[in-house]
Amino acid sequence: MSFLLTCPNCGPREVTEFRYGGQILAASGNNLPGPQRERWYHRLGCRRWLVAERDVRTNTVLGTRWLAEEAP
Amino acid sequence: MTAPSAVPLTGILIDSTRSLTFTFEDRPVTALAGQSIAAALYAAGVRVFSRSFKYHRPRGLFCVSGDCPSCLMQVDGCPNVRTCIEPAREGQVVRRQNAWPSADFDVLRIFDRFDRFLPVGFYYKHFHRPRWLWPIFEHTVRHIAGLGRIDLDAGPFPTAVVEHLHTDICVIGGGPAGLAAAAAALAAGARVLLLERGPQLGGHLLYDGGRPGEIEPLRAVLESPRAQVLCGTTAFGLYEGNLVGAFREGGLLKVRARHVIVCTGSRQQPFLFPRNDLPGIMLGNGVLRLAHLHGVRAGRRAVVLTDNDGGARLAGQLADLGIEIAAVIDQRVEGPCTGDWPTFTSSTVLEARGNKRLRAVRLARRDANSQIIPTTEQEIACDLLCLVSEPAPANELLLQAGMRFRPQGGRWLPDGTVPGLSAAGGAAGTLGLDAQVQEGRLRGAEAAAVLGYAVGFDFRSALADFQLRNAPAPAGAVLGNHLASLANRKSFVCLCEDVTVKDLEQAIAEGFDHIETLKRYSTVSMGPCQGKMCSLAASAVCARVTGRDPAIVGTTTSRPPAVPVDLGVLAAGRRHHPVRRTPLHHWHQAAGARWLDAGWWKRPESYGDPESEVRAVRQAVGLIDVSTLGKIELVGPDAAELLERVYLNRWADLQPGRIRYGVMCTEEGILFDDGVGARLGPDRFYLTATTGNADAVFQWLELWRDTWRLDVVLLNQTAGTAAMNLAGPKSREVLARLTRLDVSAAAFPYLALREGEVAGVPCRLLRLGFVGELGYEIHCPAAYAWHLWEALVQAGAAFGLRPFGVEAQRVLRLEKGHLIIGVDTDSLSNPLDAGLEGLVRFDKPLFHGREPLLRLKAMGPRCRLVGFRIDAPVAIPAELEGCQVVEQGRPVGRLTSVRFSPTLGGCIGLAWVPAAESRPGTRFHFHWAGREVPARVVPTPFYDPEGKRLKC
């Protein structure tokens, strides 16, 4: 696994700077191939939680935003 | 004619004015500065460079590019060094490996005679019966087969470092295509990083008689401030997200590029004929590299074996170097006849002759059906046989990154594209200097354009035009036609693993006819070269034997690393282990502390005598540094609500100035952390978390604060705030000497928080009782910790105050029966079984773990954490931690904490036992040192069950 995540505060950073916080459960089903919403924590940066939408088949990160700004 | 071979050569890499000496198997060898170890050894007359993996056959210098296993040696204790590219250094100690007693005379060569008994996959077939023979056999095989040995006495080796680089375009390979690609991308305005594994730019122009002058303008472009050129840097992996893994002197390089252009060139492939591994048989380009880079002639009289026009060209180049050409053997029906040497077309080598070095080759013509014509057989004496095959793309990195190759017109060419990746030159299967340079230029422009830079010409139509002109001829030579009829037990496909054509045929006959299973069964392409010299040949043999199309057979999956990488390089950066010290670290050090690692922290385990430290706390007063505790302040209207939701217990009803013990679980109802929380005001709380979990708890609180969008600010004060616990019956008197606060039992009761000055330092004082005595946890700004600690120690001197460490604290808390999460619990422990049921407030509508804990409550406990005593004498009680509780010989639980209690005069502990066996008075047994030891369940706390001492 080696991709970049764009922290809303710090910009594009190596995934190793982040701690994975699990998938945000989705009504449409969980743990499926395709894009999913996940929580990430910028451990070695600004130390804030964010949400990344990532296609787990390709590790393409489709977008990131603050967890606190995520629709509940 | 004078003997031209007497004229010394000038190698590009060497400085012939400076020489140095290294030791080769106890004799000195002289090398010129810049020369590789192997070149110096070759010049000194060494021909046997290694012994092969399985049969211990002699192997000589072969590729001179670091691509094959033939020259691996032990250098300064480091095994498997590729000596053909490793520069010789003064004082080096070089030895050959995998031979006994020596590589020149290796008695293990006997295996070569017994190859019939060592067929492919022999280790899967033999020695399984009788079974007792297997370990002996395995040990023997491991000893005989293999590569170098790790010298445990060698070193210390320098620590490798990791370097991270970011760039627009990373060009891998500094040959003509790579230089052109870099120049074109730079011209468009991109930032470019160029990695070249050799010591100099230029690639094959440096040795194969091209036009080196042509690259000078390209080299000049690289002076741009947007360019970075790293020679001596080998890319070994192309990973997800365009991450290039590379190594260079001193460490690991991680390059993140928006686009990668692979220009790693091509490499000639060995031909398959009997005894094709004899020393003296070399790749044609290897001979050129040895001469032009290192200034060493590979032989006096050469035969060239080829299947393309490159053979005739090489013969001319060798003649210019002063090497006599005995013959050119062209496997094609027609080939160019140049020079004053015989050219044999439609011919092939039947066998290489010689013992430890090549003496002659036997050749013959083939008829129209590829059959050997016996009457044409003849032998030609020579000391060098140069193999000049159609070059194959050096495409490992491209394959790793997902680019596909398929045979077209006898060549392997890219098939399809991968975003962010392109190839140019030999790596893309492009032949000819002009085409390689042009392709590099177009791919460099294309990459820059993709990244948004303005390219000044229509590169798209130029690229389309280029591809049209360089498309392979539709009907070329059949791939691998030279393989037709020379299957032999001594025709080696894989030099690394000693796999022959016969072995592959045998494996296919046994059913391993897919290229991937063929690889795994025969081990072809699994050696140090990772298929660089054998992958295509194995594929071709498989295609021929199975009658399948080579495109269907394909090649095996290419994975990183593409080249051998020192383990030390891969370990670079992994040694980084932060150490955290409390503000009082050096006080503890001076007081003779024995250190304990607690997470990243250093904590005093004791100051020499933990037992007397325990007694001091019980009888007088003790002081422990607890600055490592996590300390979190919560401020905001939703502070209580956040705590209500993450902790099991209630917080909303806690009065300001009061403290409560709190426990939190994961969403699955597993114990996560515990600590205390004090209410500072209506919307202000102060929490502690355990040392090891401080960061995790803070992140956990932030996670749920953000998820629920609660209005609360979290402040992590762990590092900025020091804390010390003053505990013992005399602690109130000590404290009273240093503060104007009213510390009487009525004014400052148990589980109360006060703020005020102690020894002039602004503090928060928490009246707690973790160790079971009257005590005050004093929190203050870290900068004042030393002053406060010393003031307490001085004030306490008259009362017998002793500093105590973690070991004494463990005993004290165990006497109170307090569990430590992570020591007495694991990732399956829930609060109900752990005896914390009273803290779980199921009347709260929402908290982490509520649903699973309700279900567990309904099911009833299966096991319990209980206190126990051991009546039998035990030498070192702590060694019993982790022992299994057994019932009729079967494990049913385990001991988690065991200590000798000086207060109680016995061995006590905590253990998980089956719920049915958890009543006080029940006897159970645990397994220790081969026997079953009895223990009995007793109620906790062991000490002061009513808690009178801590509440006084």
C-alpha cells in the first residue's frame, strides 16, 4: 500500500503519515469492492481526523474532507 | 603484424594512473582506481568466479552488468556482492563462496556427475522415507546448496538512511533514451529526476561503439536547476502510486513522481546449448563492457554466436580491440559476412569444450528442417565465446507496475498503457540509437504535456508516426528458434538455480506446464537474477514443449525487488525508536534508578530495593513520578456529553471539584482504558489516561467528538504537565508543610480536586488512592516539576519519605486488587467478567459497548478475573505471570499478575478462572515448570478491604 492522501490542512502526504480509522458504515453495504468512506487520522501531521473516499480496488483516493464536516 | 592484444586498453571508468590493492583469498590483487573487483580479478588471470548453486559447476564472468549470478562473492564479510559492478577498494577482503575447499578445486563438483539422481524437484520426491532421515537430509542440502554465508563477526556495517524525493517526472536510466526523455521534459518546464545505476550517464553509448558525442547536448540540458541527476542509483521497485524504490551508497531512496519514464535499456540473453555455462562464455555486451569500461580484454581468440546482425558488428568491434576472431556462427540462414574471418550461417554450437575454462566450441550446420548435418561438425579452438542475441527489454520495473508485454515479430514489446507510466528505448523494445533517442524525446514531451506543461511541438502525431515506423515486421524469426533440438542435461536455462532444458522438459512432463507452476516446481527464475537471464528462455522452452503460442505462455509475474537489495538498506529508517523522558528523568538517574520501558517512556522501575519502597509507602510516605500518565482537558458545553458516550460510567452528575474513576470500552465492549476524571467546572473536565494509551485515548476522544459533532475542545497536556503521587499515611503532613491549602480530611476529602500552590508552584491536587493509602496526585507545569519534586523530598525527609518506582507501585496496587488494563486484560476482556460491572451504567441511553455488554450480561459470565494466593513457596513470583490455569490437564485460564506482598507476607495475584470456579475459597491449579501448583481464590482487595486507609 503506497498512495497519497490529501489532508485538508497539510496537503498531499504519504499514507504512512496517517492512521487508518476504519470504514464508515454505509447503508448500501460494507466491505465491498469499490469506493468507500473511511476515517483517517493525520498522526504525523496536524493530528486531525478526516474522511477519505477511496476505491479499495485501486487505492485511488477520490476526495478528502474533515470528519467533523462529514454528513452524519 | 604486432600482437594487438598486447596494447593496453583505456577503460572509461578507470584511472590508470592510480592503483590499489585488495586481498583475494589470501593473495594480493592489484586493481586500477574505478575498476570493478571482477575486472581486476579477470586481469589477474582468475577465470572461475563462483560455483553454481546445485552442481557446483565452475562459473566465470558472464554479463558484466550485475544482471547474472556468476560473479557473486563475499566482500568484507558481505555475501553475494555482484563483483562485476562493485568497484575495487583498497584493503578489501574478497572471497569466493559456495565451494569447498576452494572455488578452483571444489570437491562438491561431484554432484555434477550425479545429476541423474538430482532431477528437477528431487527434494520433493526423495528422502521422505524413512521419516527420520529428512532433518539430516535437509540440513545437508542447505549446507551444500546456496549462496554466500552471513558472517556474523563482520561489520559493524554503516547504518543506511532513507531519503524521500518528490518530482514531476522520474526518468529511470541515463542511457540515450533516458537522457532524451529528461531533456524533452525539462524543455517543457517540468521538474525531472534522473536515476542512473552506473557511475556515469550514457548507457550503451559508453561501450558499444555508438556516437557518444551525440549525447553531449542532452547532458548539457541536465544542468537546469529543475533537474536532479543521481548516478550510482539503482531502482529496484516501481510501486503503487508511482513510488520508486531505489538504493544508492548509504541508503534507501523513495521517490514519489507524478510520472515515471522507464528507460532501463535492454540486455542480451544466453543461448541454450550443452555446457553453455563454461567460464569463457560471455554475453557480447559483457565483453565490450569489460574492455571499454574496465580496460580488460576478455580473451585472445573469440568465437561469436549470434542470431542477428549484431554478431557481425561485435566481431568487428572485438577485432578493433585486438581480439582475434576465430569464427562467427550465425544461427540464421543468411547473415552478413564481414571481416577476414569465417562466418558459418545456418549453424549452431553443439557443445562448449573445456574443463574449467573454454578451450573450443563444436559447431555444425543445420538442414532446412533444423536437423544437424553430422558431416559438417567441426571444432574451433578459442578461449572466448561471445553470445549476441536479439536484445530483450529490461522491463522488470514496467512489468511490476502493470505494463504488459507480448511477443510481436520475434520481439517482446509493450502491449497497452498504464497511466502515469511510459517506457522508451531498449526497455520498450526499441532498437537502434536514432529510434531510441527519438522515442525518449517524444515520451519525455508526452509526460510533460500530461502533467500540464506546454510542449512546443505536436508530439502526439510525432509519436503516432514513430510507432508506425517502428512497428515490428509482421513475420520475423520465430522466437527461440535456436532452442529446437538441443535439449540436454547440461544446457542451462537458469544460471542461478542450475535449471537445465532437460529439467524444464521433465517438469512439464510431470504436469507443471503453466509458466507459473513450472517456475515454482523447477525454481527457474527464482534465483538472484530474478529471471533476467532465464525468464524468456523458460517461456520459450515451455512454448516449444507444450506447442503453445509464446504469447499465451507469457512470462512469470515480475515483483520487486528487481535487483538484489541489501537487507540493511531495506531496514533503513526502521531503527528510529523515540525515547520519551519525564522532566524528572535526570533526578531519577542520579538517585540510582533502574529503568523500565513503558511504551516510549523511560520510567524508574525502582531505586534498588522495591520491597523497602513498598514498606515506606505503607508505613510512612512515598513519592512516585507519574508524569507519563495521559492528561487531557476538555472544555466546551458538550464536554460531559462526550464523556457520557465514551465511558461506561456517569459523568453528567459529577460535581465540580470532585473526581470519579472511569473505564471505557471499544464499540465491541472490550476494555480499552481507565483513568480518573475531575470536573473543573460546568463545562470543563480534566482526565487522566494510562501511560501506554495516552495517544490512543486522545485520538479516540477526538474521533467521536468529530463524528458526533460535539462542541468541545480537547487539550492534550500529557507532555506539558508533570505529575507525582505523594502517598502514605504521612503524606498529609508532608504536603501541609508546603502549601497554604487546607488539606484536612474535612476540607480536602477523598476523590476531591483542589487547585493551589505547593512550594510556590501552581498545582492541581487530586486525592486518589491507587496504591491504597492516603495520597495526593499533584499535577504541575512540567518546567516546575524538578523544583516541586525536590521540595517534597526535602519536606518528607523528616517523615521517612522514599521515592518509589513502577515495581513497588505494581505490588501496592496488586495488594489493593486494582487491575491494569492491558496487563490483566487482553483484547477479549470485557468489564463484566473483569469485576467492573458496578461501573457500567446501562441506564445511559448511549455509550460505547452498551449493546454487546447487554448481550454479555444476559449470557452470564464465562470467566472471571479473581484474586488468589499461593501458599507454596515461590522463588520469583513475577515469573509465574502468564502461566496457564489448568483443570484436568486442560488450560482454562491464566495468571496475569503475581507478586510477593511484603505487607501480607505471601504470594498474591490476579488470574482469569472459569466463572464456576471463581468463588472465594475455591482451589485451582496452574501449570508451572512441568508441574501443577495449587492456589486458592481470595476476595479482593487483599489489603484494607474497607478502604479506611485511603479515605482517612
